[in-house]
Amino acid sequence: MRRLPSSVCSPSSHHLNPITSMSTGSNSLVWFRKSLRVHDNPALEHASKCSGSMYPVFVIDPHYMEPNQSSFSPGSSRAGVNRIRFLLESLSDLDSSLKKLGSRLLVLKGEPSDVILRCLQEWKVKRLCFEYDTDPYYQALDFKVKEYASSVGVEVFSPVSHTLFNPTEIIDKNGGKAPLSYQSFLKIAGEPSCADSELVMSYSSLPPVGDVGSLGVSEVPTLQELGYRDDEQDEWTPFRGGESEALKRLRKSISDKAWVANFEKPKGDPSAFLKPATTVLSPYLKKFGCLSSRYFYQCLQRVYKDVKKHTSPPVSLLGQLLWREFFYTTAFGTRNFDKMKGNPICKQIPWKEDHDMLAAWRDGKTGYPWIDAIMVQLLKWGWMHHLARHCVACFLTRGDLFIHWEQGRDVFERLLIDSDWAINNGNWVWLSCSSFFYQALSPITYHMDLFFVSKVYLFICLHFLRRCFFGGGIQYNRIYSPISFGKKYDPDGKYIKHFLPVLKDMPKQYIYEPWTAPLSVQTKAKCIVGKDYPKPMVMHDEASKECKRKMGEAYALNKKMNGNIGDEDLRDLRRKLENDEESNIRNQRPKLN
Ligand code: FAD
């Protein structure tokens, strides 16, 4: 095994003395789910020790992987095809790394717990190793597998290695409750234990795979073998899956020490797509664990040591990694975290049900080019900049359409290549102003948390953000403008023109509001609004005013009832809000060209 000394993060120091793994003893099975990597993989490390044979397994759950024609986008019933391709690329990369070490990935198909139980029996496994997972899906699955394993005397090793901290320990330290603010999380968390530990980065060899018998083991399938066509998408995500790609991307990011040292979110251009303003490491860290967060952490610490001055959490790159930890811990410690109902930290808000509006938002047909371009980037690439996510989440929920955050969450969950249960839910709850603060909650308060480091800086930034992007009013109803926010970064509309080619000839003064262009201009640009590109589905000024009114009433009800709002209370409020809205709409018809 190759261990990672503290200096390994410097790009030149990756050649370390190998420690050969011992290859005697009983059979072990390493069950790959998220940690699709060789480096810093404690489950793999443990399985490889003292094993006669080691069975590295990945189970394809047909429900997750096989095409489903009735979904709104190409893919399975649970995932868009971009993410399925990313997963297959990650599996192939893992298989080829294992093959170089004398092993291979054994791919099996079926309900994962049934398959694993059969493997344990058939291969006479004595040690089962897999990464601990806090997602509810895995909690239920792992409970079943562990119960069986202990009943038949199989040793189970399930280390926490997806995150820097163990969420259970943080919650225990906080008196049994998940910390609900980033600052309190940081205080409780302190330094992660990986700060000074050596990580195993590679091996000189791995124990051989034993006889696989007749369990139907296969190689990693291709997309076509799973039933997808080559032309399933007209444009595929530019981000390729796998550990090799993840490490390449990480090294490229950290090799620019000045960039790492000066990284500051929420600065950075959400419209930069040819060279994104952030690392785009999320698909590798989150969904599939192609990159170890602990390795990323050590690399960042190494850079910070080498440079004189650098930004700090929460705005720094390290700060971003800690947001990930914060959401994992909160999600793990909160009942019904992925729902409004029954979620003790979520405000009860009478969101609207409107399938047509939801579909227009999802398909990039709202008539607001900035919003539509972001949604098309999601459909085509499965990844967008963080602030771009803010804009579309705000637009769907409390900004313009007043549609339930759970429905937006579902669309993201399906299409993002970095889709992650804890982080996606956490951010949707946040962006819809449904949780995390008992007081007013908005991107401003979010950024307040971000800027706690310096009070002066905080004041300047809040003032700047307020002036640039939001109108007046109290904080919880400050809203991202679907027109002026994007324009600030990309006045020429290059991002819009790339993702919405129908607007490529629209002059820049109309690119964010094409419905205001005279008909002669629309004709010349070969884009007639209402025919070639949709009219805006709502007028932002009026819609956002309506949303603010509704949020105000919902917040007041939450306060009055001290959070104990029943179905009937919510139904009554919804009815009242809808009646009020109807009369308001009658008085304020949109004025379109
Ligand atoms: P960088 O800025 O380079 O940050 C480095 C790493 O820090 C990221 O890879 C990620 O692991 C972590 N990170 C950064 N921002 C956040 C954040 N706000 N919360 C948690 N971790 C963070 N991220 C996901 O990984 N999966 C999701 O399903 C997801 N859903 C989101 C939904 C909404 C509505 C919003 C507003 C944000 C969501 N995010 C999600 C968070 C964030 O947008 C992405 O993590 C980030 O844009 C990824 O780009 P990056 O790797 O270049 O980030």
C-alpha cells in the first residue's frame, strides 16, 4: 500500500514506497457504492488486508439504471442519462485501476441487498467491507445487510470516509441535535481527524479475485448494453466520470496556488461555462466518491501552508468543503429532512400545485432567457454554477412561481450529475426560505453567514449585493431578479446565446428581455417572441410582489402557530392566498408587446 504523507498533495510528490498487502486468510468482499476510487478508501484497504481472495463488487440496481420511457428526460426512473453515463465511466475507470493491481470489478445485477446476501453465501465471505452512508436509502439497505451478516458470523467493516467528520459524532457533541448554522457547526466540528493522518493512496497489488461461481458476474456494461441509444441526448455533459479524471481535475485546480488562495464565494461568475469559476469537483466528490474529500482537504491545507495569505471559511475553497459537511450533518440529524411536512426545521408554506408552470421551468421555457439558459445547462450538462442554481431555485419557489421546493428538488435530483440527497435537499430548503433560521431567511442572510469573518467586509458586501440585485423590503423576501442578476456578469448574454441558440442573433440590449424588442428587431433576429421563444410566463415585478405577500402571510401563520401547523390550516391559507391572487391578477394584466 502507498500511504500519503503530509507532503503528498504537492503535485510532484506522488511516488511513495509501496507496502505490499498481505494475501493470506479468509475471503473478503468490498462493496463499492459511492467510494468509486482506489485512493483513500478504508473499506478497500481493510478488505485487502489478510484476505485469501477479495471480491470487489458493484451492484447494478435495474430500477436506478435501466431506461424508463415515461420519464420527462432520457434516463431511468431515478436518474438522467448524463449521470448514468458518468457512473458507467466511473465504474470502468475503477475496473481498470483494479485490473492493474491484479484484481477486477465484479458487476452484478438485481436488488442490492439480495445480491450481496447471495454473494456472501456463495463465496463463503468472512469479511464484508463498505463505506458508511448517511442517506436514508443506504441506512435501510445497510441495516438489512448487517443483520444478515451478523447472523451468519460475517465481520462487517463500515468506516465513515465519504465526509471529513462523522455526522454522528458532531450531533452527539451538540447534545443530540444537528447544528443549524454553519458557524455553530464549525465551532463544534473543529479540525477533522484526517488533518494529520496518512491516507493510503495506492497499492502495489491487491489479493486475487476468487472463483465467482454462477452468480452472473459481468464486466461494466456500456450504455447501449443497458438499453440506451447513442443519440439519447443531443449534447452530453463535458464532464467525464472516474477517479483518474477526478484526480486530474483536482491537481489542475490546486496547481494554481494563487487561485486557491484567493478563492472567494459568492464572488465568481455564474455565467462562465467554457472555464467555470469553480472547481467542478462536486460530481466526483458527491455522488460517486471518485475523489476523497479527505485528500482534497489535505491538498488545500498544503496550498494554504505554502502561500502567505489566503481566504478563510466560509468563503474559501476549504469553506465550500465545510458547507458539504454542514449539510451532511444537518440532514442526518433531522427527521423528514427531504420533506416539508413532518420536518421540524422546515417552515410550512402553502406552495402552489401547477404542473404546467413546473414543466415550463423544468424544460427551460419560462420566457426569461437567464432562467431558461440555466435550466438548459442542467438538462444538457447536469451541472451549473452555485449562483445559477440559486437563481432558478428562487424563481421556482418564493421568487416568481411559488411552486413547492420539493418539486424543484426532484428535477435537480434527477438531472444533476452531482445530485446528492443531503446537499440538494439542504440547498432547496435554504433557497426557498423554508429553513435554517427562525428569523427572516434569504440569500442575503445566507451570505451574512458567509461573511461573518469580517464585519467591515460583511457590511460592504451586503450593501453591494442589496444595491445590485435586490429591491427594497425586509430580508426574507429579497429576490434574485431573472433579468438584472445575470446581466451584471454577462452583459452580452454569451451564456444565454450558447444554451439558447434561438436567441443567438438577438441584440444584447434585449437579450435578457426579448419580449421588449420591437417586432422589427425580433424579425431580424429570427426570433419572434411567442412563436420561436416563449413570452414570459409571469411578469417578474408582479409575480415577485405576489410571492412576497404569500411568504409574509405564511411566515406570520408559522409564527402564530409556533410551527404547529396542521393540514387544514395550510389548506385554509392556500385558499385565501389563491383568492387574493385571482383578484390581484384581474387588476394587473401583463403588458406584452
Ligand atoms: P466549488 O465551489 O469548487 O466547491 C468545492 C466543493 O465544495 C464542491 O465540489 C462541493 O463538494 C462543496 N460545496 C460547494 N458549495 C456547496 C454548497 N452550497 N453546499 C454543499 N457543498 C458545497 N451540490 C451538490 O454537490 N449536489 C447537489 O445535489 C446540489 N444541489 C444544489 C441545489 C441547489 C438549489 C443549490 C442552490 C445548490 C446545490 N448544490 C449541490 C451546491 C453547490 O451548488 C454545488 O456543490 C457546487 O456548485 C458544485 O460546484 P463546484 O464543485 O465547482 O464547487
